[in-house]
Amino acid sequence: MIVLRSSEEIEKMRRAGRLVSGVLEMVARTAAAGVTTLELDELAEKMIREGGARPAFKGYQPDFIKHSPFPATLCTSLNDVVVHGIPDDRPLKEGDLLSVDTGAVLDGYYGDSAVSVIIGNAGLEIRRLVDVTRLALESAIGECRPGNRLSDVSHAVQKSVEEAGFSVVRRFVGHGIGTEMHEDPPVPNFGEPGNGPVLQPGMVFAIEPMVNAGGFEVEASPQRWPVCTKDGSLSAHFEHTVVITGGEPDVLTWPVGSHLGLEKSVRLE
């Protein structure tokens, strides 16, 4: 069942979303060669708790994982890791591609967002991958208008990504969000337009393109948490929590400052 959130609920989610956005801004500024993802995780947890919230991911245990709750505040997915990377004490290196996903629960409501950050300098192809993924998210957000169908959002991601020569992960998708981190409906990043529920004011989605430089296939580790590209290619990930309104979409996790580590878009041709 898709829950339509009241204006009061949306304001609570906005507070959680702004906290998450601030955490990702801090992580993007701090991530550099020599810094470990474990250090980033500790800073993120401190910031979330000082904001009066709790980390949404730490201890999270979905139904399909019976004995392995997620151990950290951040998902830190490096290079060919698509999602659910676990922070560790290995220093980041120049040219690494780091995708960071995090969430917070504040007054019973969730915020969820993700960003990909290039560590230091990198080649054009890595920068294109990151930029295309971000632009795919922005294209999807542009479809979040009342009267559109849910698959219009999904199709916007797929079209944007595949026209740029990359592939969209299909095994993992976005989701509704509110008083639970994962609510109805699932929000795929692929599909034909014109299908699925009609978008209505009060719907809230976590839209999250996961884009691979190679094929779309992925494989999970035996513990099920780190998920990597099957062909070893690089992967990027962006996410925002978005409200359907009577007009323009309302992004609850929009960054206050920059595009989180992207100084400017690169040319896509």
C-alpha cells in the first residue's frame, strides 16, 4: 500500500532529509586520499546523533538477511562495489570512485540519500559515469509530477543512462519511504513509460539510480552486503528523497551547497 503523507509528516521528513544531506556534504568534503571509510563512518554517526537522530542503516536487517545486520552508519561502496559496501580501515586512493549512501531517523521519520565522489583526479570516463548518474537522477526527479505514472520516473533513468552508453542495475531499486526506510512502491530504474500507479500529492519516493560502466549484472558477497558489478566495471550511485506535490517535485535531501563533490558537469558527447 502506498501511503500519502500529510504536510506535517513531510516537514518531519524534511528535517531528517536535511540532516542526511548535511552528513553527505561533510563526507564529500572529508573524503580524500589517505582517509579511511571507517573514519568517514565515525564522523557521520557522530553528526547524525548530535542532530538528535539515529543512523537508519546501523543494525538494519531486512527479511532476506537472517543473521547479518548491517554494521555501519554509511554504506561506502568503492569502485566496482555497487551498493552496501561496509566501511573499513583501508585508506582511500587517488582516483577511487566512492559511492556513499546513508539514512537517518528523526522523530520517527526517515531521510535517505546517496552520492558518488571521485577521490582526487580521475579520467574522463569515471567523471562521465558519475555525471551521467547524477543527471539520470535529476531526469527522474523531473518526472515526479502529479498525473504521471511511476514508470515514467523509471524510464527517465534508463533512457538517460543508456543513451550515454552505460547500464542500469536492475536487481536493486528505489522505494517508498516514510515511517519505514523501505515502503511501497518499489521504484525501478528501468521500464517502459506509462505504467504503474498514477503519481499523487503526498507520495514520497527514494529514487536511486545505480549505474555501471559495463554490464548491468551484479553479484552479492556470501554475507549478502557488498554487491559488486559482475564484470568488475566501475559503478556510481546517487539518491534523493522526493515528494510528489501539486506542482514541482519537492526534494527533501537536496544539498544546500554544491553537487557534493562535482565541481561542474562534464560534456557527455
